[in-house]
Amino acid sequence: MSNEAPPATGVPASISSARLSRGTIARYATGSLGTGGFATLPGLVLTYYLTDSLGVAALAAGAVITVAKVWDVVIDPVIGALTDRDLARHGSRRRLMLIGALALPVLFALTFAVPPSLGPVVAGIWVLLAFTLTATAFSLFQVPYIALPAELTPRYDERTRLLTWRVVVLTLAILLFGAGGPALRRVSEDPFVQYLVMGVVCGVVIGIGMLVATGVARRRVDASGAAAASAASASAEPSAGIREHFASGIGALTRSRPFRLLLSTFVLQALATGLMLAGAQYVATWVLHSQAAVELLFVALIAPALLAAPAWGVVARRIGKERTFTIASVVFAIAALSIVGMLWAPGDWIYTPVGVAGIAYAGMQSLPMAMLPDVISHDERMHGPGRAGSFSGVWTAGETVGFALGATTLAVILAVTGYVSSTGTQVVEQPDAAITGIVVSFSLAPAVLIALSLLTLARYPLRRADIDHG
């Protein structure tokens, strides 16, 4: 089937050729202070919190995180259909975003507020329930948030500009939460106080970033666009039930080949980066033998990315998003693979390949997110508007699967290699096999996953002419 399509419907003429204002870009990008914080901090510390503070066994810790994420995967397509319905009825996706932004800080703090006297079993159940509710609040914001770029501008390069600055803020958020979050634990010698302070402070900052971004969702579609969206989302009425809401998201996946290929690529890469994220604390503790090393790893990863994100945008405007995305992915894979040298020579040299990976990671984040609105626009031209929420719901579910499986994969590797869990300040020794497992999970395994993602990316069909034709 040709990638050419008739002109998109329901796009207001006033924004068809206009550049996005700096205020719109700034408010939208600020939302990534919240999304980056939530994606980073639990992935970095939650598994370690369960195994090395609450005494939960590695496999059980992995199960806690996986169950919460499975729930997230189930509800994301439903939220996508509901936010399409909100757009059709009210001309805005803001309602669900606002609910999520207000609820998340409280629930995030509760996740890290487990009383130390409860024991591993009850502690694991507490974290499971609190983290599941936190992930639900996050999805209420994230799904409509991801749908917005396709509606803010129809232009290929303007989407790259919008998402580039979003990733600049995202990288700042990763640095802030990846380095600052663990640093907050040093306010006390008591592990309970450490994690409670971290949960409260970081939850509030995440919520503020989300609240700022809800202002962008106040933009209302034009009358014809709202009418088209209303007709297209008729199947998303509450009376249709959860099955029909879920089917709307699955329909987007089965109908659009570009979406399937882009999502497959992104999920594999989320699995790779999620695996590295979850393993960073273990590398710092058991390979580099320094609690401060986890902060240095994040500085090495994110500092180069702050400059690299705009540079990837410039390259994408010259040679196309998909080719630039491929280059970034290859660079990341090579950098990750080189880290396997820690098996034989652990040391500070690791910060160099991590820095190179950070440069590539900026492109791996901004480019697929800039390609997603193109996929949505292509589907609108082929099938009509009003389904951006369905696409973003499935996308968020896929991203959730990737990061969740990253933490789960790490937990399995730790369990298989004999990792010894502990509670509080208890001192343990790890077997050599467990150290090997930690290094492999931070280097070889992510490199292989990125290589697999290149197979699906190579088949992605959309180009600039398919979006900005005519």
C-alpha cells in the first residue's frame, strides 16, 4: 500500500502553516519534568528499595513491579479512548491530565512510605498497591499528553522542534531525579526517613511539572474538527464498556503498519534502557563500590544529552527522522556493548561510554516521539481524525511494557545468578556470578535489544514527503 494519503481533515487552517509559539513549546516541554521524573526514579530505586531496604526477594520484587505495570498496560488503551471522547465532547483533553497531576504526588509518596516493622510480605503488598495507583494516576496524564503534538501542529519539522525541546526538559528531569532523588536519601541515616523524604519531595516536583503542561490542553479544536472527532470516537462512549474502549486502541495498532513498526522499535529500546536504569544502582554498589557512583552515572548519561537533543533535531531536519533515529540507536548499542569490559577492569572509565550513550539516548527519545504524530496524521488522512488518544494509549502501554520488563529482566538475572537480598543496614557479600549478571544486564543485554530494534526500524515506511506532501 502506498504511503501517500489525502489531506488531513479537521486540522484548523490557522495552525496549518504557523510556527508554534515559545510559550506553547515551553508549557508542553515542562510536562516532561513530571514524565521524566516518574519514568526515572522508580526505575532506578524501586527494585533496590524492595530488595535492599525492605528485604523482599529479587523474584518477588520483580513480580511486584510487573503486576503493577501489567495493570498499566490494560488501562492505557482505555484511557486513550476516554481522552478521545473528552476531546469530542469538550474540545480538550485537559480533564484526565488534571486528575492525574493532582493525584500522583500523594500516591508517589505513599509508595516509599512503608513502615519498616511490617516485614517483607506486607511491605511488598503495600508497594504493589501504592505503585499500581501511582501508575494509574500517571497514565491519566501521560496518555492525553502524548496525543497533543499531533493536534498542536501538522508540520513535520515543527513536531521535531516541539519534541526536541520536550526531550531537553526530559533529560534535565532524568538528571534531576536520577542524581537528586538518590541524593535526598542522605538527609538521614534511617532508611525509612530516607525514602519517605525522597518520595514526598520528588512527588511534589513531578506534580508541578504535570500541572504546568495541562495548560497546553486548553486549546480547543475548530468546529469541524470537533465534529469529526465526535463521529470518529462514538465507539468510545462510556456505555460502550471497557472492551470497546480497549478495542479502539487495538484497532489503531492493527490498522496502521507504520505505528506497529515504530512501536515495536520503541518498546525494544525501552526494555534496553529500562534494564540499564534498573541496574545502575547495582553497578554503583557492587561493581564500582560507591553509593555516590549512581549519581555520577546519571550525570555522565544526561549532561551530554542536554546539548545533543537539539543537535539531533538539526540532523533530522537535514536527513530525516528515521535515518537519524537509526544512527542514534547504533551509537547507543556500541557504547553499551563496550561497558561489558567492567567484567575484567571495573573503574571510572565507565563514565566515557555512558556519556556516549547519553548523546545517543537524546536522539532515541526525541526522534520516535516526533515520529508518532506523523503516524497519527497518516492514519487521519487514511481513516479520518479523532483517534489520537487511542494511538497514545497503546503507545504508553508499550512504553510501560518495555520499562517494566526491563526491571523484571534484571530481577530474573539477579535471581538466576544468586543475588543475595538484604534489609536496612545488613551487610552481605555477593557471589561472582551475581556481579557478572549485574554487568551483563547493564551492557551486553541492552546492546542486543537495541540491535533487534534496528530490524523493525529498518522497515518503517513514512518519510517527510508522506507528511508534508502537496
